[in-house]
Amino acid sequence: MLHSSRPKRPAESSGRDSRAWLLLALALTLLTRLWFVLSMHNQPFSALGPHYVDSYYYHRWAIEILSGDFWGSDVFFLRPLYPYLLALVYAVFGQQVLPVQLVQAALATASCFLLYDTTRSIFGGRPALFASIGFALTGILVIYTGALLYVEVTIFLSLLFLRLILAAGRRVLLWVAAGVSFGLLVISRPELLVVLPLTVLWLWRRQPAVPAPSEAPRRSPQAPRTGLAAMTVAALLVVAAVPLRNYIVSRDPVLFTAHSGINFYYGNNPAADGTWQPTAELELGPGFSHAQLKRVSRTIDGRQVSWSEASKYWFGRGLRFISTQPLSWLKLVGRKLLLFLSNFEVPNGYYPETARAGSLAPRLAFVSFGLALALGILGMVWAWPRRVQALPAYLFIAAYFVSSLLFYVLSRLRAPVLPFLLMFAGFGLAELVSALRRRRRARAAVGLVAAAAVFVASLLIPVKRRDYSAQAWTQLGNIYLSQRQVGPAVDALRRALAIRPSSYPARYSLVLALAGSGRNEAAAAEFEQLAKVAGSSSEARALVSLASARLAIAYRDFPRAAALYRSALAANPDDAETHYMLGLVFVSMDSLVQAREELSRTIALDPGHDAAGTALKAVASRLPR
């Protein structure tokens, strides 16, 4: 008997092709991120230290949770979801960066699947494939998978919520799960709470009050709206856990975090430029730490106030700037708008430039913000006839956009908008392909020209690229310096100075690196250059004084070094690093009691200062009991 194979039906063949492309997208997502985090293992990017300010704070917070201080004793200063998740990973895998990065790589892969499934539900299969492959190959998302920040969690929760509300139907448990996911999302990004009522309104109007006749005998007509109520209640209960906890532990009615008002003022003040910039009112001196910021921000008119009072005060200062200088504020908003639309990733803590230099993976992940924006805007325009079904995606883009403009625009603040832009970009690209296949040349030409114009405009938006580049290489040099890798530190700092010769932070760090390696003449020459570029900046002059103290140590003039450090502390008494250096000077002078005082003060100001803790133990062992 002759056997003949059954010919494949077009739908069956198309389904298999779609699954193959989806598997490719998921594999690309996972493999690019694994490649990146493994190639950055034991590199400065994956270092746990104060140079990655927020990440280090979350790391220390997670350790406190594991040590038994689960609830804490004060108002949450930063958003609490990520450190608790970090503590969970540490509890299972140990206090290492790599397991966290691997978990986030797996989370990114799950996000890719959710993006595919959601886009397919709204726009169809081909846009879903384009969106998921774009997600896999978006360079900045690859980089943030390796960062100890809440970006990956925010993306996952955003997509999970959207997928659940689209799939819930009459299943109340899925509505409850959607509410929980949204509540957790709000804990990560409180400003997204505004999305909830708009989404509920959309879902309420979208759900029929009476079921179709075929469904009437089997299903309750109130099931969809019961699900909406369950979702809303679940979301609000999860969100309410934060202010309730704040009040229980501190009797201070802070809605989300103590940092909220401070953050708003940083983004809306006369010195703001659309990025994170220090202000005269919150001047912290050289360097930055959350411990310093906590002390300064709670001191109002010479007295320490509660966190609710402090947050209200800084919110008020920001609102006062907006109301009294509306033209300046509108100009600032315009600047933020340009930064949001720029192809350049404004860094904060993690610098894409040095991350790309250390790994090939994010360089091969060629999809940039500008490309996603160009195709995404095209897709949003062409998808407008479908706006009713795509409204939640529009809402998330608007919410992330407005929240960035209200505060300041950094790559990590706008990164969570990328999956939603890619959703529309997938639709726009699919429509372009369809127009070309159907020989609708006018539609295809208009689409291509519009997308190209947006992309080119995103490239031309002026950004302080040289300043950020110098900051990136200075940070890299400082991390190498903290790891006692003097050669790579000097190379990185010289690269920073080649980009921006007037960068006094880079010049200061170079003085420290050269003096620490015994190259005193070279350090003295760099010190002279530092003194020249310092100008009238108070921070630069402070660095000149600290560099002079470090040179005095190099020449073993310890009394002069002690006098200079004391002078610096008179101006900035809460600088933990200067207390630490003064403590080491006293050790060298064999003044162990004074050394103990300074090192103890260092730990009081910065409990995570491990070097000071080690030095203090050594000093204590030499003192008589």
C-alpha cells in the first residue's frame, strides 16, 4: 500500500512557524542576557559597592532583612519591593550578584513571552513576533538585566498585569491575580497608581452588562464586573500594605516612601536640567550616599522633622518652583521631553558606555530606544482605529512618559516603556511589510519616511554626551581603585580626562591612584592640574583639599594630612569617607584612641563601610582592654 503524507493546512503550518519564531525570540532573550551577565562576572559592572548608589542601598537593605530585621524600624526610604525580592534570592543562593542576574535573565525571558502573548492578543501573530524579537535585541534592556535595580521587575509586572486583564474573562481568580500584580507594580513605581482607575473604566465599558443569549443559561451576567471589583480590591489591598507598615513601625503617615518628596524636588527646582543633579538645598559635598541624603533632607530650618513633614516640605518646594516660575518650569519640561525622546541613554549609577565596552552582547543587541520609538510612534498612529482594544498599552506609555517628566529623565526611568513601544513597533513593522507586499507604495513610503524622520531626530537631540562619557570612565576608574587594581584605574581615569580635561572628579581620583601606588611626582603634577580646573566650585575646592591631604600621606606628613582632613570635616561633618581616612592617618601616627573614634564615626555614618569595620577591629585589638 502506498502511503501519502497528509498535506499541511495553511493555518497549521503558520502555527508551527509562529511557535518556531517565538522559541527563537525566547532563546535570543535568554542567551543574550546570559552572555552579558557571564561576560561581566567579576568585572566592575557586577561589583557590589557604593559606586552603584541605589543598587548598593538595596543590597545592604536585603542583608538587613536576612539578618532578622524583616519589618525595619523606620519609614521606607526607597521603594521596598526589590530589596525584599533580593533578600529572597540571597536566602536561596547566597549574597552574590551573579544569581540575581541569572534570575533576572529568566525574568526577562518570561517578560518576552508575555510581550509576545499580549501583542498577539491585541494585534495578531506577526506584530507579536516582531515585538518579541525586538525585545530580545534591545541593548539597554540587556544591560539592565545585569543591574541590581527594579527595572526588570517593573517590566515583568507591567506586562503580567496587562496580559491577565486581557485573558481573565469570567475567571475571578485571574482578576485577583491581575490586582495583586498591579499592586506590586505600584509599590515599584507608585506614580502608576493613576493607571488603575483608567483601566477599570475601560474594562467596565468594554464588558457587556448582559451576556450573549448562548451564554445566558450557563454564566452569570455579573461575572465580568465582579472580576473588576475583585481586581480593584486586591490591588488596593496590596498597595495599602506599604502605608500601613510605615505607620505601624514609625507612627508616621507616609503614603509610599520618604524619598518621594525629595525626588520630586530634584526633578523640579531652579537648578534642574532634566537629569539627576545635586541642589544647593540638598548639598552633600563630595560623593553621594543615601545615609547623607537622609540626614540632610530631614533637617528643616535647623531641626530634624518627621519623614512625612520632610516629604511634604520638599514636595512643596517643588510645587512652589512650578507656580512661581512657570516659564522656567515649562522650559524644563521641554528639556525633559527631548531627553525622553533622545536615542541617548542618560545614565544614573550604571553607565551603558562602559557596559558595552566590557561585553559584546549589548553591542550586538542593536535595537535602540530611538529605533523602538520611531517604529512605535508609527505603530501608535496606524493602530489608532484599534485604540479601544489597545487602550491599556497606550495608557502604560502615557503613564511612564508623564512620570518621567514629573521627576527626571534617566535611562532606567524610561526603560519600562520600551516593551509597550515595541508592541506598537511590531504592529507598525508588520503594517509596513504588508503595505510593501500589497504594493501600497504610498502608505509604505509615508511610513518609512515618518519613522526615519523620528529616528534621525532622536539622534540629533543635544545631550551632554562628553560629560556622561567622562563620568562613565571616572566611575570605572574609581571601582578599579576600590579593588586595588591601580593600573586599570589609571587607564580608565586618563581616558575620562582625554574626553573631558576639566573633569575635576576624574583628576582627583587620578591623584589618589597615583599617590596610592607610590608615584608621588606624577600625583603632585596631577594635583597642580586639579587646582587649576577647580575654579570657584565648592565641591571642586573640597576635592582639592582632600587631594592635598592624600598627597601629604604619600609624603608621610601625617600631621598635615590630619589637619587637612579635620578642616574638610568642619565643612562637611557627615562625610564618612573623610572620617575613615582621618582614622587611618591616626593609625599611622599611632594615635589609636583617636583612630578608634574616627573609625567608629565612619561606621555610624555608613554601617556598610566594610573597610572601616576591618580597620576598627585591628585598632581595637591593639588597645588595652
